[in-house]
Amino acid sequence: MPIKNDADRWGFVSLGIHWLTVAMVLGLVLVGFIMQELPNSSTKSELYSLHKTFGLTVLGLTVLRLLWRLFAGAPAPVAGTPRWQSAIASATHGVLYLILLAMPLSGWLFHSASGFPPRNLSWFGLFKLPSLSDRDPALRDFALAAHEWLFIALAVIVTVHALAALKHHYVDRDRTLARMLPLAKPAPKPEDTPGA
């Protein structure tokens, strides 16, 4: 598998960042629901810290993914894909990137505007992150509402994205999904196709 993306498929780096982000977002959602139901305790505080740390990691991965995409490009649409589908796919990717940037930032803003000490926001304890604002109840409420609405938007977009990939795989029977799977074989070259 190539490191960089090529015309036919995503490369190793893009696939790694994509699937790591998927796993982390699923973990964040699970922890997010669990921690809200817990009584105040040291366990709850630790879960909140982990949630924030992994949220910041998703923010970093998304920035890295965008930079890598600028450097490595993206595969061309699968042959025969209608232009309107390609346009919708591009728009969907753009919205996903925006949400994956905005959601961690809204959580960081919520933490800051809540007046928590900056020392309470660190990345795996390796370094602390600065506050984005002073204590501000109105801004805190806005950031919390944004975080929740962004989660709903993410859930809707990801569901549509996954259903579209499955439709390409099982209905259209093209390589749109296969070229995003780490163990999928590359498409045969035209000269390797019988009768070509």
C-alpha cells in the first residue's frame, strides 16, 4: 500500500488518520454519554479529563489530515460517478472536517468559559493548554449548546456518509468503499483485465 494517495486509492497515512479518527470519535461519544450519568466523583473527573484529551487529539488529527491532504492530494472519483455525486461527496467531506475542528474547539471554549483552572486542561499530562476566554457564563452556555448541536450534526453527516459508502459498495458495486479499507486490493489495471 502506498504511503501517499494515488489516483486509485487512499494511501497508508490517510487511511491511518481516517480510521484512528473514527475509533476516537466513537470512543468520545461513548465516554460522553457515560460520564454525564455518573455521580460527582474522582472517576467522573478522570473521564472528563480523558474526554477532553481525546477531543483535543481529534482536533490535532483533523489538522494533520487536512495538511496531509494538501500535500498528498486525493484519489479521483471512481470512474462513472455522476458529477452531482462527486459534488455532494466533496461538500460532505468539507462539512465533516469543519465539525471535527469546531467540536473540540467548542469543548475547549466551554472548559475555558466555565472558569476551570487552565491546569485542568492538558494533553495526556504532557503539556497544558491555555484558556480561550475568561470565566463567562453566557459564553459557557453558548459553547455547550454548540458542542451538543455539533454532535447531532456529526451523527447525521456520518450516518449519511456511511450509508452512501455502503450504497456504492452493495448497489453500485464500485470501489468507493473498498479503496478506503486498509486490506482491500487495488483495482486491476486495464491491461490486467481479461478482454481489455
